[in-house]
Amino acid sequence: MNKNIGVYVCECGPNIPERIDIDKVVNEISSMDEVKTVKKYSLMCSNDGKKFLKQEIEKEELTHVVVAACSPKDHENTFMKVCEEAGMNPYLFQIVNIREQCAWMIPDKEEATSKAIQYIQAGIHRVLFHEPLEKKELEINVDALVIGGGISGIEASLSLAGPKRKVHLVEKTDSLGGMAGKLSQILPHQGSKIKSVKEKIEQAKNNENINISTSSEVKEIRGFLGNFEAVIKSTPENGEEKEQEIKTGAVILATGFDLFDLKENPAYGYEKNENIVSALEFEDMINSEKIVLKNGKKPKSVALIHCAGRKEKGYCSKVCCLYNLKFAHYLKDNFPDIDVKELYMDLCLPHKQDQSYFDQAKEKGVEFIRMDEVVKTKSSGDQVEIEYKDNDKTDKLKADMVVVAPAMVPSKDTSHLAELLNLPLDKSGFFKELHEMLDPVATPMEGVYITGCALGPKNIPESMTQSHATSGKILSSLIPGRKIVPEVKVSKIKEELCTGCQTCLSVCFYGAISYDPFKGVSVVNEAICRGCGNCVGSCPSGAIHSKHFTYTQLYQEVLDALR
Amino acid sequence: MNNNQKETKINPEKGKALSSSKGIREEILNIFKKALADDIFDAVMIPAKVPNTDAYSWILLQDESLFEMADPLPPVMAVQGGRALSSFSKNGELDLKIAALMRPCEIRAAVELFKLHQINLNHITLISIDCPGATPLTDYMNDPKKLAETYKKISEKWEVSESLRPACQNCHRFSLIDGTAADLHIGLLGKNDKVTLIPISSKGNEILEKLGYEPTDSLEEWKSNREKLLKEKIKNREKFIKEWQEKINKTDGFFNELNKCINCHNCMNACPICYCQQCYFDSQNITFKPETYLQKSKEKGALRFPLNTMLFHIGRMSHMVLSCVSCGACEDACPVSIPVGRLFSMVGDQTQKEFDYIPGMNREEPLPLQDFKEEEFCEVETPNECEEKVTEEAK
Amino acid sequence: MAKAIRIKNNVEEGLFEFLKSLLEKEKIKGVFTLKKMDEEGAASYSLITSVDEFKNAVPLFPYMPVNAGKELSNFTLLGKTEEPIAAVLRPCELRAFVELAKRAQGDFENILTVSLSCGGVLDLNTMGEKNQEDLISKYWDSVKKAEVSPNTRETCQFCENFLPLNADITVATVGNKDLDKEFTLFFNTPNAEEFAKEASGSSVSAEIESNEINEFKKKREELKEKYFKETETDENGLKSLINIFAPCLGCHGCSHVCPICYCTLCEFDSKTHEYPTPSLSSDLQKKGGLKVPSGNLLFHLGRMTHMAVSCVSCGMCSDVCPVNIPVATVFSKVGASLQKEFDYFPGKDVEEPAPQGTYKEDEFTKIGEQ
């Protein structure tokens, strides 16, 4: 193929000519055999500039173009588009940065000029080895995969599902509802009743655009926004194990939380005394309307212990103070003479009506005792004696029943899913959001979002908000009919040189490389590869190369740059 | 780790001692004959002398009559066992039960290759053996009868003789019972007529039981003989490392050792770890136009041919030295007697220490370059925060 | 007739000075020849462009660490050199370069080839050893007397093609008793004559052929018969090859240093020849055992099929073999008979295409008839 290279030196207004002798550059470059034409232009990224470039390509029948201007991050795409519009393959284009890398940092004009010339020569020699890569268009998949059938997952599914957008809702246990479904009532002062959760579950079940798989887990998943592939494995108790492969456009992680194992701190005496129960067990008691001691009698005094596991985990679980108030109100409302004490480290009452809820509890006679930690609990006759410390002063109290509120911890599946999707976890093991302030439901993996307690302790309204946020992100980016162009500058493995050692696989962040056991080689999935090049660097034999960054291309640049 | 390798390591306190009047070779071969006959293995990979020649090779045998040419500890290590094992076991699933009897460095090389998916250990039982070393391949090929005799003498006495390969003189991993590399170990240290079978993994234990060799004998005597020799060999190795560090730390020390190199790549081809189909340094990636070569020549006044000789060594080192098992196959293969095995072994030793990694010792331990640890090399990544940590550790 | 210049200097120094002056006067931009790497006797080929570095050049050093033809091919693989250089190579290295150039693996243009009547090279395992100096001095004695030097490669001992073909300049060494004091440079081609002016000596009327040369050739031919017979391939065919290659480790060092083996990835290094694991059960059943790694003999036979017709008997293969297999002798023997069948002499003419690429209608008609 005849190679007609056009080189255009942009002045970028006054920016570049102040420090670089543009005419000298044009002169030097024009003496190169490989160059068909070299011209200068005042501002190439302007509309006139782009028009000029397009005309030049057509007039001079250029096959390759080099533009010496600003940073590729600024205008590489701009000029590539022009090339494409002019009928040239946009990948036979190279931008050379003579602004940031020459004009803006070298005070001496002669030095800056000679460096600019060197760089442009390097760019020209590089572009000679470019391949005319072809873009492919993929129609995006606008469906969503929601992992976790608790209230957050259900809400996300409901807000997303529609006739043009299916939702796959995958739940590990055999029923929907998660932790919220186990509550006796959602805080009455927040205006909701438990039946709201049950209603949501029914809505999800009746929605024909939501495909629910219970007793199921996601076994494999890879891809990116608009283009995910996943394998869902179902193991129903009375039924056959089956695997389902689905294609989807986005993933929402709503895997919720587990509770701190009270056995980890023997001071709480959990499981040592049958009248010491966890908050969840107490919810159960309320649900079945049977608040009784193990001896069948009704308790005359109840101690509610806050903050179990807070010191161990290093964070406040946010919701326990409120539900302990709920317990206190319930006890006082249903057992008028009952003595209720609450042992707390700090009180967390951030919402609009929380303060008055607390004041009301006090009015009902609930006693609030501040403590640093529970030292130990032991049986004292029929009662439980709690020894606690506050500011080095130890004190004791006795109660018939003790309810301990455990911290919220990441659910057991979090780390496994994080590995599957290459997602970071924070110090406490919760999923880490992309940016705590500016992007709180996104992850570094485009197309994967998180909502609810999978991100950290929060209450139901907050979970609903986050679920709406994830839906919002998906609704605005996965528009039916839109097409995506996956990365063109991907990696490629030469089969005859690959020995299947899978070193590249182990360093691929995107799961874009898989091993073919039949051929004994690794294979790059070009639809998922992002062209980061980690694999290229990791292969000792050079069997894998990057399509737009081949050794030859890079070496040509370096050779000139070092001359 | 793939291949479902979840062998549990057992701490060998007991073994099975077998005394043979016919000698150690016969005793060992009998064990394998029995195992083949009892269908415990379908085939055995063992060193063998090629009939009508003085040459040694490996044979994968199924027919008992072929044991005639077998020799568990030949005077040379012609082809590194890890390489031999990989040559037939990497392209698909084996449907045969195979036992491979190899020297400890060969076992460790096989484990490294397993981690690199070049050996499928699914149906392979690795059997290691106490190794007295081997003689240099060139010396042996120049006078096979003489070297065979010399070897017989020094190996019976477990002498760390200068007639052994430098790699063997400096080797302290001659008896593999630590780690999860081998399934079974054949102990020879001690009286010349005793062979002690020591189970290392549960698979090894199973095999002994199937053979009717319950491991009920004490290992005290063997362990104490091993300790004695180990002490001597550790001292040797430390001396060798120190000597070579000094040699290389001199100006151009590394390059001086490679002055004679003709870039034949025999070292790479003999190396069990070098598994690439085509070495990067043989690829077209590093071929350039004549003017580029002339330019390079003008920069220093001369350009050595063959090209990229030093690059090849440094590159190969950076690619494989973390898995180097110091077997010395490279040095045996070098036509111009460059001490390449000693060079790589010393550098390997030092770099492996940095990663706290012993190649081939444990099957489950991931390769350092494929294992990401969040906190690693703080001296390089966060030197300011690390200063305190380093001084603490130094204390 | 070639122009001959007699130079009054010992041959090593004289050639050195001649090449140095060419470099100094910029008649050539570089010299490709052997260069000392250290004081212990290691030498390597080098493309020397500065006069200062040239001081370590040892053009006639009696070793062949690599076949220079292969290296010149690597140098000119992607095109011809634009700047003129001189290359000092032995006759077999020059012939190897011809074989490569005709297959588009190298380019002769702008290369001034300097060769010599060759007494052979010493075994590589003596390079840098304590007795090297002694060996070298004995070697030169043999060269002067036109006797076969016992410490040279086997292929050198039986090489009858020790006079270079198509070299621009030839240094006459073999059979010249006064090599310590004087030697003759032959300028064979029109290209070379330009450089004759730079030789500081007197023009003489001489020919490189002589009685000593002819006697030497006869001695070597005798040795060839002897070494070829020792392979026993005539009597025992494949069986003898099995025994000869029995120690083979499969390192493929022979093919890697062979100048004719130019493939970027040799078929026998590729996956094509890896052992197919699923065949193991049936192979073991059939034979009872399998030598592993397997395929070594096939490698040699295959390589022979691919390159023996161009074998220049340089002996690099035997020299690098870790287990002393006389690869070069076997390949030379097979090569010689193949070359006879095709009436082809490797390295004779760069324009003559290699036999594999030519079709003659009436060729091997006997085979067809039988």
C-alpha cells in the first residue's frame, strides 16, 4: 500500500509558537522522505481547523496523518473522527504532544524546537507501523441482574423492570425479603408498617418483567456496562440443580448484611444464659407475640444492650439505637409495669423524628445508662447480672431478660462476589463505593452498582434511596437501541506461541482472558478486554501483544526519541 | 491452584525400612516392579541407560523387562526430570497412573512446572530420593567408564567431592521431606543396604499401605544421618553464595562471567523452568534494520555479535530466577563452560529470599509474580512509612 | 587473475593493520570480525566502527564462537547495509552466508568479504582455558606446514573446501612457512581492487593454489573417508543413527547455532512436535516403554531433510553438543550424498536457487522407473 503521510503542526493559538520555531519544524519534517506534505495551522481543533484537515486528507489522498499539537487526552479523538469522516482509517493517525511535553516545559526555544522535531519524527515512524484496526458495534443489553432479594434488591428491581428491560433477581435463600422481611415492624414513627415489605415482595413476584431465581447464586460473571455474561446456579431443596447462562447489561449488588457473632465477645454471655437473646431473636419474639423467659414467665425487667461488636468492628451500625427504642416502646406499651433499661455507648439519633421518639421513651420511664463496655454477664439466681464499666467506674445491674444488639457486618457472600467481579472491599469488608461523596453507589467496574447494607450499615429509607440511585444510573445509560463500541486496542494471543501457563489470566483485572483446555492456550475475549496491557507485560514469551501498542510501534518511537 | 491438588501433608515420623542383600538398586527396582504388578501404577518414569551406549535418558516403562536398563541414581543428570515429565504430561489428561522417581531438584522443578500449568499432576505420584549429587555431563561423556567408577565411590560414601557438579557440591536440598512437593520419599542415607520408604503426603501413605509396607519403622537413624550431611551442605552453600556475591559485586562482575558466551541458548533449553514455546529473546521483536545496528555500534565503538547476548541472560534471569531450583542443568549444557548455573543459583537464592519463597517446596504456594499482596516491599513502595518498620525488625 | 599483494609483516598483525587503515581512512565504516572480550582468551564477533575499539580485533583468532554467516544474516535480515563494511569470515561461514542470502535471509551488498585459506578452528571448549595459548601456537605451526591440526573440529580436519569461494579478498595462510614474516593478500573481485591500493606491500604474481595446498587437500580427504566410515551408517543404516543420537538431550543446540537453520520458530520447537498425551496408553501398550522426552531422532532426521542439502560443514553443531554427538560428521555425510544427487554445491553461487525450490522435469527418473 502506498503510504501518504500528512503532518500537521498546530500552533494552538499563541501557545506553541511562543516556545517553538514552527517554521523550522515544518522545514525539517518536510525533508523526510516518508512525508508527503507538512503544513502548519493556527488552531486545528477549531471547526475551521477540522474542516481544513478533512480537506487535506481528501486533497492529498493521505493514508496516514500525524498531528503535532496538544495532549492526546485533549484531541486524539477529535482528529480521529475527522480522519474517519474523510474516509481514512482513524487508527492510522498519531497525535504528537508538542504542547505539554515541549512548549510548556522547555524554556529554551532552540531546545524545545529540536525536541519537538524529534518527537514528530518518532510519531511519523510509529504511524508507519499502525494497523488499520476496525471498530465493531455491539447492541447493548439493557437488562439488569440484581444479586440479593432483600428489600434493596426488590426495590431496585421494581424501579427498573419494564417491558423493554428485564430484571433477573437472584436470591441465595429460598425466599425473598432478606433481613427486613424478618422484622416485626418497621419503625412506626417513620410511618411504615411491616406489611410494606410484604407488599413489595408480592409486587416483585407479580411483575412479569422480573425473573426471580431463589436458592440461586451467581457462579461466574464477566463483562462491562451493556455487555455482561453471567452463569446462575440454582440448587432448590426439592428439585434439580440447574445452571443458567444469561446476558445482561448491568449488575446491582444488594447482598445486604449479617450480624456480628455475639459469641466472639464472651462478655455478653450469649448462649451461656438462655435469657440473653440477640435483637433478631427478640424481633422473632415480638412477631410471635411471645415475650417470655425460658421458664415461661413474663419478664419483669429487660435490659437492652447497644453497640455489641462496635469496638471489635470499629464502626457504629447506625440503626440499632432506633430499633432498641422501638423495643423499649413496645415493652412499655404492652407490659406497663416492666422495667426497661438501655445500656449504650453513644446515642445515634440523626433523623427528623428520632429525638422526639427518644424523649417519648424517656417519658415512658425507660432508663438510659451510658457505658464504655460490658465487662461480663453472669447468672444471678433467675436473673442476669450485667457488669459494665463507665470511665473506669464499674457498676452492675440485674434484669430478667437481656437483649443484645449486634453490629451489622458484611454478608458472607461479599468477599466471594468481590473476587468474582474484581471489586475492592473496604477495611471492614463491605463493598467499596467508587467515591464516598461524589459517586456513592458506583464501583470501579463500569456497569456494576451497589445498594443497601452491602455498602455499610443503613436503615431502610436509605437503602431505598440507594436502590433508586442505582436504577437511575442504569436507566440513563442503558437506553434500548443504543450501541456501544467495545475497545478496539485490545490484546491478542498468538496461539502457536502460547503454552497455557495462564500468567496473563492471573493478572487480568477484567476477567477478559480465559483458558481453553482443549487447545491448551489462553484466549482473550475481545468484547471484554479494555486494552490495559497488563497481560502483555506479564507474558515472558511475548506471545501476547497489544493491537495498537506492538513492540515494533513502540520501539520506533523510542528509537527516535532517544537519538 | 488447578488440578484439584489438595494433598494433605503428614509429618513423617515413621517409614518402612527395607534391607536388601542384592543392593540398593535392586531393592528400589523391586518396589516399582511390585507396584506395577499390583496395579498401583500403570507406568513408571525412571532414569535408564540406553542399551549399547553409555548415554543416560529417561524411560517411561510399563513392561517389567525394561527395568533391566533402569538406574535410580545415574552418575549424570542428562535431562532434567521436570522437563522430561512435562514433555508427555502437558497436552491433555493422563488416563494412566504414573509414578516418577526423580532427584529432589527435579521434583521441585516439576512442582514449579505444575504451578505454570505445564505438568498435570492429577495421575502422577512424585517420588523423591536422597541424592548424593551427579558428575558433570561433559566429564562423563569424555570418559564414561572412569566417571562411573568415581561416582560409585563418592556416592556410596555421600562424599561432597569436587568430582561432583558445582551445583551438587553447593546443594543443601538433597533430601526432600519438608513441604508438599513429593508424595513419597526414598531415604538412603546411612547403611548401604537399607532403603527407607517415607510417606510425605496422604497419597504416599496410601501407596505404602497398598504395597503392604505400613510405615511403622523409626526414622531416627536416617534423620540423624541426614542432619549431619545437611549441616555440612548448608555450610558449603553459604560459602558458595558469599563467594559468588563477591565475584559479581566487582565492577562488571556479572558481564565478565559471560565473556565467552556464544548465545547458543543451550542453558535455556536445558532449564526445566524455561517453558515458553518461543523465547522472547529469540523472537522477531528484537530484529532491526542494519542502520540501527550500525548506529548502536557507533554509540560505543563496537557492537557484539551475536546480538543481545547480555540481554538474553538478564532477561532470562528476570523471567525465571524466582523458580530456579539450582539444578545446574544449564551449566552442564554450556559448550563454553560458563558457570551459568552458579550465577543463576546465587541470584535466585537472593531474590527468592526477598519474596520469602522456596521454589517447588509447596504445591499450594502461588508463584510470587502471580500473587498480589497488599503489603509488600514497603521499602520500595512507601519508604517513609517503612523506615520505622524496618528498624523495628532489624532490632 | 587476482591481484596479489605481498605484505612484509606477520599475517595476524598485517591483516589487522590493513583493516585498521581501511577503517581509519573511512574506506569502510565498520569491520565485522572477531574481537577479544577479556584477557583470558574469550573472543566474540563484533561490528567495530571505531578505530579505538578496533585495537581489540583479532581477525584470524582460530575459533568460531558463532557462524559469522549466520550473524551477517541477522545483521542484514531487514535490508542491506547502506554503509560499506568489511567482514572477515572463514570459507564455510562465507558459503553459509551465500546459502542464506539466496533465501532472502541476508544481503551481500556493500559488504567487502575477507576470507582466508583456512586451517580450521579449535574446539570451543578450549576457549579461555589455561592451555589455550599453547594450543594456538601449535595450531599455527600446523597451518604453516599444511598439516591437519589435531585440536581442530572434526569437520575442519576433514574439510576439503578450505579455499574460499567468491570472497572479495583472500588471505593466504595454509602452507606458507614464512607466515611470521610475510603473507600474501589476494584481491579477487573488481570491487576488491579498489582496496588493493590501501595494502602496504608489493604487487606480486602469485596464485593461491600450490602443491602444499593440493597435498593438504588430499590429507583431508583421507580423513573424511575415515570419519564418515566411523559413523557406520552405510552398514547399519537407521540402527547406527539410533546409537549415535542415543545420548541426545533434545536441547536443539545444534539447530540453534546452525547457520542454515534460519526459521524463527523451528517446527521441532513448535507445538506440532509436542507429545500428544492421549497417545500415551496406546504407545506404552505397543512398545512397553517410551523414552522421554521423545522425538529426538525424528528431530535429527527432520532437520536433515530440511537443511542437509545446504550443509556447509562448519561444525558448529558438534561443538555445542553437550553430549559430544558427532552431529556435524553425520550431517556432512548425508549432506554430501544429497548434494551429489542434486549436483548442488552449497555456497557456490548466490544466484543458484536451492534444490528445494527448483523443479526439473527429468530428475530422479530412476526412482520413478524402479
